[in-house]
Amino acid sequence: MPGTIEQSVHIDAPVEIVWRMVSEPDEVVRWFADEIDLRTAPGYRGSMTFHPDAGGTVRVPITVESVEPPRRFTFRWNHPEGTTAGPTNSTFVEFTLTPEDGGTRVRVVETGHDGLGWPRDQQDAFADDHNDGWTTHLARLEQLFVGRSADATR
């Protein structure tokens, strides 16, 4: 579907452990954002900060949309600082955690970049960048569990 970025990964750990990894700030900085201001409460406005390898700092505002422990967590991001996030100025990210084969399937879907009024080339560049980003970050999350028991991740 145009405007949809979707990635998933199987994590060798129970849903409750993986939920903490995608929703608790101290855990999220281990695999995703370098710094984070986050509370898993609907309506919470915070930010994620990234320090890309190329240098510089990228600070991205986020607004938590829904929290359904331990299965679903959604937020909007990439909206202009100081504005209210909505369908015309931000993208929507949904994490879904599902028990699978003794572990957890983590699925992330990001939508909405096609509704921001950007030219097609900007939409395509965004989709490519975020597809690569989610692949990289989900691989980091997966690596946290390789060769470890579920208790060893804390």
C-alpha cells in the first residue's frame, strides 16, 4: 500500500519483556533513539533525539496516541516543533507485539507520509530512509536477545 512502511522481526523473548523494550525510555535508548523523553500515556508530548553517524543531532517531537500493554503502542512523530500532531503534519507509528514460536513478533508500521502534501520524490526519499532505519533499529533490538536468556536482557 502506498504510504505504508512496514517491518517486523521475531524476538526470542516473551511479549512482556519485549513490551518493556519498546515502551520504557531506559530500554528504548538501548536500540532506537539516543535520547528520549517519553511516557507511555496517551496524549504525552515528548521527543526522541538521534545522533546520526554523519554527525549532527536530529530531535523529533512525538505524541503518544495509544498504549495497550503489552500488545500495542502508537505515536505520531515528525510534526513541526510546537504544533499538535495530526494526519496532515506527522506520521503515525504502530508497534504490535504478538506471541509467536515461543517468542514475540514485533511489527512496526509507519503511515501518513503520503498525506503530508510533499512532492513524490520527497515521499519516496522519506520512505526509503525510514525503511532502512526501521530495518537497522529492529536488527539492534533483535541483537539484544541473541544468545541470552530473557532474564539477561535487564
